[in-house]
Amino acid sequence: MEVVARHSWLGEVRRYDENQLLATIDIDPAVRPARLNGQTDAEVLIAAGPALDGYAFDALLTQAAEGIRAALADLESIKSFAVAHVPSELHYDYPEVSKTPLEERLFLEGFTVTASTEMEVSFDFGDSDTLVVRLDAHGRSRGAYVDR
């Protein structure tokens, strides 16, 4: 994947596909524990059409970074929202995992910036699916769904 930008906080930004960019950020272990392999990274996908460039492109990256920083600062309330609004379609492919409370299993996987006013925060919960919380432009949790 071709590097299309270098951002001061997002690092190398690559074209993921025609309408998305991909970056990888490191998360302080005080905010989210490292993975079992010791890595502290999280994936960031940003919706961006192929014709976006110049000031609009820079503004998009800056806005995405600011939204992600705000979400990281509010991660505990986002997790609480996820637990309080667990979708009914949540099921467990690995029933032994469900013995531990969901809140303790939520592990931040990454972010998807879907528009300038919306973002999704994805959590692994020890199963094959992902629990996703939708945030609005002000960082407020607006819904949750299971990504299979």
C-alpha cells in the first residue's frame, strides 16, 4: 500500500482502497493494555475519496486525529455504553469466553472515521465478532452493533 501522507500523530497514512485510508497508531498502555504479543497498536480507517487532496486532505486527517484522541480520553464511558447497549444479536462462538464479564473482555481494536461527523470504535471481546460503538461529531455514543 502506497504511503499518501505522513501525519504528526497518525504517522504514515496509506491508501487502503479507493475510498479509505489506513493508519496505525500506538496507544499508551495506561489507556489500553498492550496485546498479548506486547504490541500497542490500533488500526485507523478513514473514509476519503480518491480526489481529496491539499487543504481538505490535511483537514480530514487533523479532524480524524482529534476525534480519536477525544475517544481515547473518554474510552471508559464508551466501553460502559457498549456494555449497557449490547445488541441482542450478540452471541458467543466460544461459550467459555462468556464466563468473564463483558466489560472486562472489551479490548480496543481500532477506529473507523466514517464521515467528518461520525466515528466507530471497535472492540474485540474474546470471540469471533467485534462490538462496535458509533460516536457522533461531539464524541457521544449513539449506538452499538455487532460486526460479524
